[in-house]
Amino acid sequence: MLKEKKTIIALLLIPQYFLVKILGNYPNFVETYYSNNLYVYISKMFRFSLGWLPFSFGDLFYAAGIIYILRWFVKNWKRIKTDTKHWFTDVFSAVSMLYFAFHLFWGFNYYRLPLHTSLNLNYEYTTEQLIKVTEQLILKANALHLEIAKNDSTQVDIPLTKTEILKLAPDGYLKLKQIFPDLEYSPRSVKKSLFSYPLTYMGFSGYLNPLTNEAQVDGLIPTFKFATTTTHEIAHQLGYAAENEANFIGCLAAINHDNIYFRYCGYTFGLRYCLNEIYRRDELLYKSISKNLNVGILKNYEEVRLFWEAHQNPAEPFFKSFYSGFLKANKQSKGMKSYSYVVALLVNFFEEK
């Protein structure tokens, strides 16, 4: 009887796959019935259940899962030859259950409406519009930097602990939901990852556990980067699966925060993307515009760059390539390069303000 049930579960992987692909062609349906309805209740259920824990239950779940899987393969590898059919049934029944849980608990958010559509923003922009918004962001970032540092050449050291940042970050969403009511974030469930060291060497600053809806932030990244990474991961929790959209929302949550250090991190975060896009289009224009930026801000950017350079390793490209492939398999055709779409959202948002 157990073997028959496993066979049925394994075979259900096939209709599940096609159902996901079919629903992926109906973003309005996903947006209405999943992202803005079913997912809202699932997400809150997990955050109520696990948000109060001071550690990441999801990280422990992953660790236990990896140990169990390795142990299972060690114990059952001989069955590949002696009991091939049931060996594959066991494997694919487990894959089928994980595939189902991933999409039910979070994954269908990959197939929702593009953010520019739901916010009624244009997603195209000219170089002139990009320059105009970049100059606006430079003025904002310079003013905040000068208010904090008292001169234009000193790097800003964020005087908040990372634990304090985790507690304060959701407050930015309290202000942001006045602009976008759907961005209500309660209860809270954002934590430092128990696996910050491997996460750093894999080249990632945070992630959302889709099976527990806990947001994990790398506890080793510079504090300057920690604030916007936290607001970014909260955006994932709210159902914005695309990295570029989470960057945009995370940026706005930081910019709308009452805390000046969050606002500084938010404006410089968005500015960095715009400057990178200008550099990609015209290096001479980038050099001209970046001269207007306070030296202290450039030092903050340098701090983050040096951090990642210090943790580069031969395995990092493999992990990023794997994740880029994962994004492409979930309706983000450019993989990790799709992060640049955040510039289109920023430019058109600030153009309309």
C-alpha cells in the first residue's frame, strides 16, 4: 500500500509541472487568486508560527534535510541496481512533494503580474530620463550624507547593530503602505542566517526560505549593505519573487523610513543601480556624473566591493550560475542579469513623483 501511494505521488509530478506552466501564462489569475489572496494567508500563517523564534527554523530545517538526504543516498545507493523501480519511485515522490510545497507556499509568485503593470508604471525610459533621476538621487544622497558625516569625504559608519536593523527595517513598510496599501508587513519574521559564512562565500547577501517564509540576511555583510538587504528580503516575503522587483520595493521601504541611516542606505542603493546603468550605456557620461557624488558615498560603495572581493572563491560562479538558471526557469528570462530592471522601475517611479 505504501509503495502504491509513493508511485501515485511520484506520478503527480507530471501534471503538477504542466499545471504550473499553464498557470504561468495567466498572470492576472495568479495575481488575483494566489498572490493577493491565498498566499497572503499562507505567508502570515508561517510568520505567526515561526516569526517569534530568535533563530532561523528554516536554516535548521535545511540542515536536517541535507543530512537526511545524504544519509538516505548512502544507505540506499545499492538499490539503484537491485530495486531500480522503487528507488526512483522514492526519489521522485520526494521531489513531487517538494515541488508542490514550493509552489503552494511561495513559488507561484514568480508568475504574477509584472510590478510595473500592477503599479501602472511605464517600464521603458530614455537616457535623458535616466540622467534626470540619477541627478535627483545624487542630490538626495549627498544631502543625507552631509547631514550625517558633516563633510563630503568621510565614509558613513552606520551606528546601528544588525539586530537593531532587523527590528527597525519593517517600519519602512509602515510608511510605504500609505503609498502602496498591499505592502502591509505583519507579523515580522526576518532573521540573521545561521549559515552566513557559506552564504557569503556563495556570493549571496540573503534569501527567503520558501518552505517556512522566513527571511534570512547574511550576518557578515557590511552594515551599510545590511539595511537594504533586509528590506529586500521582506519584499520577497510579501510575495514579490522577482529579484529586481524586490530590489525596487526594498529601496522604497528604506527611503520612506523615519531613520536617517535607512534613508541614506536606500537612496545610495537605488543610486548605485542607476549609475551602473549609465556606465553600461556611456562610460564618459558616467565619469562626468559621478564627479558630483560625495567622496564619502564612494567610500561606502568601495567598502561593499572590497568585502565581496575578499570572499571570492572558485565555487562562487557555480552557485551564481545555478541560481541564474533557477531564475530563468521561473519566468526571469535574463536570470541574475534581470536585476537591472530595477532601474526602469526607479526611473519611472521618480519621474512621476
